[in-house]
Amino acid sequence: MLNDRIRQDFIDILNEELRPAMGCTEPIALAYASAKARAVLGVEPARIVAKCSGNIIKNVRCVRIPNSDGMTGVEAACTLGAIAGNPDSNMEVLEGVTHEGLKKTVDFLENGFCELEFLESSIPLHFIIELYSGEDFVSVEVRYSHTNIVKIIKNADVLFMAEDLKEITEIADRSELSIDNIYDFAETTDINVIRSFTDRQINCNMAIAERGMRGDYGVGIGKAILEAYPKSTFTSMRAYAASASEARMEGCDMPVIITSGSGNQGITSTVPVIVYAREMGIDEERMHRALIFSSLLTVYQKEYIGKLSAFCGAVSAACAAGAAITYMIGGTLTQIKDTVDNTLADVPGIICDGAKASCAAKISSALDAAMLAHSLAMKGKAYASNTGILQNDTGDTISCVGHIGRVGMQPTDREIVKIMIR
């Protein structure tokens, strides 16, 4: 049984991680920092310089920005944030973009007043936004997490400096995250506490899934999945999750409740669980508990990998969703762990080549692996430990996969960025 301190730590984690965001989080992070810099500058900038790490460039280059009339790219995200964004809205910074603000943004970009510079950094999520107007200059630096501003400079004055520039300054203690503790938390926490998080996930993430299922975005992957596969609950799970991602990647202005800094991870860890529960007639309280299980398991896996890497985050989130479904239908703790191991034995190598519409297809593929893993686990079948990267303990397997994502795939990440920039 969890003690009160650990339970509160997990609530704090959920408060930090499950936040609303409009659009892909990387361009929105650039827009937020640019809006913040504009507020400090006090006037519209005459010039913007965006210095971005490779992973930021990779995840902004192809994805459409909400309320931008289909714009893509670092320059568009920064300019729209600086001219028409509201920093008080955090990751929904572009929700109030006006026609006038959009027109000013287009003019600014056509005149080449925003420049992109490659930032040589060992930190995957790292960027510096510089705004200029006459003799005035403002710089806002972000590291490790999308809204983690570590430094603000105006002219010669340092207005803000984080105490620790070496690592992300998350408040909630994550040291007690484990499958066993996540299971206990999901099972024993007051349902009203859980629903304070999961109600928003259901409302927001299913709303954008429904929007995506109309087929108005990208290749219309939701409809394509329904047409390509026999009708089943599993087909619906993949279709709705993929369509939500596709809508988001293609610029839909509806918010998503993100997980570990990613809307796609928020979608993948929740939408399949909701669809499964509704189609299979699962008790509503059980569904809410499974959603919180899935969210915490996603965070647990991503703690080892980091916010950005060459490792596709959909794998971690789909793995969590599969395990949450095992939990939701009464699977044992052993079967839950076997679902995780079976998934990570199958698809731990999907690369992240940036945010874009085809992320939706990767979500579908990752869910395919997760549900196969779930099915095997429910039959008492699991891949043997000490084969490949699987360890005796599932937590050790998660940490090994995380090490591959964070450290082992760094050269892969660099080559992906080189190809995209070239």
C-alpha cells in the first residue's frame, strides 16, 4: 500500500504532466517563448533570431501550426508567437490569434525578418529566441522542457536566471515510479482525485479524435484504417488514436491533454483505452483508473528516455495503453508486466523523424504491437528474460530501453537531423 507521501508525489506528477496544449508541442514552445520575449521587449520586434537544437528543428519543420492558415516551420512559429501570441495562455499561446495578427505575421515572414540558426547543443530540447527593436534586445532561453525558461536577458541586464541550468527543474519527485506503485495508485486512490485528471483527457482527446475521424486532415488515416481492416474494437482503437494525432499534426486548433511533453503521447496513452472501454462495456470507474495507470506508466518510461530523442514516443505510450487495458480487464500484475515486456520485445526501434502527419501511422503500428503483447500476456505467454534487451525485471527492461533511446540513439538522431536539414 502506498504511503501518503508517494501518493502525493504521483498527484504532483500528474499535475505537472497532464496539461492542455494546442498543436504540436515544439512549435508551440517556440511560440510561447517568443510571446514571452515580446512581452519583455514591450513592442513588436523588428527582427527575430531563433537558435534551435537539432531536435527542435526536426519536430517543427513539417508540422502545421494551429491558427496559422497552414504555416509550418520555426520562423512561422516564432513570428506568430511574437506578434499574435498570448504568453499567459502557456501551451495554448496561439488560441487567440486574430486575422490582423496573422496578416502581420505573413508580412514579417515575407520580408525575411525572422532567421533560424542551428544551435550546437548536447541538450535535445534547447532553443534561444532573440527579439530586436531599435536599440533594444531581449533573449529567452529554454532547456530540457517545453516551457522551462532558464534565462531572460534584456539589453545588458539578466532579468531571470534559473538556479540550475544543468537539468530540468521538475518539482514532483519521480523516484518512486514503478509498475507496482503505479498499480497501487490506480487501484486505491480516491476516484474523485483520479477523475479530476481523466475527465479532461476524455473530453479533449476524444473530441479531437472525433474531429480527425471526419477525414478532413492529412490522408484521412482514421477512415483508411476502418476500410483496410475488419470491423473490431481493435480497429476502432487504432483508427481513433491515429485520427486524433493526424488532426493535431495538421494544425487542428483543438487542445490535447499532453503526457510527458507530447500530445501524441497523451493521445496514444488515452484514446485506445477509452475506445476499448466504451465498446467492451467496461465499468466507467475502471476506465478512469486505467487511464491514470496508462498516464503514469508513460511518464515512467519517458523519464529514462527524455522529452526528445530518436526513439518514437508513441512506442512508450502505446506500451502503456496496452498494459492499462490488461489492468482494466482484471489482469494480474504479472500479466501487466508481461504486456510491457512483450511490447518492448517487439517495437523498441521505431525512429522519430520529426513531428508530422505520418506520426499517426506510427501510433497505429505501435498499438498493433501493444495489443498483440496484451493478448499474449492474457494467455500467460511472454518472451523470456535475458533474450535481446529484456531483463529479469520489467523495470530494468524499461530502463534499458530508455538508455538506448537517450544515449544509444544519439548518433541516429544526428543523422536524421542532417538528412532533414539537407
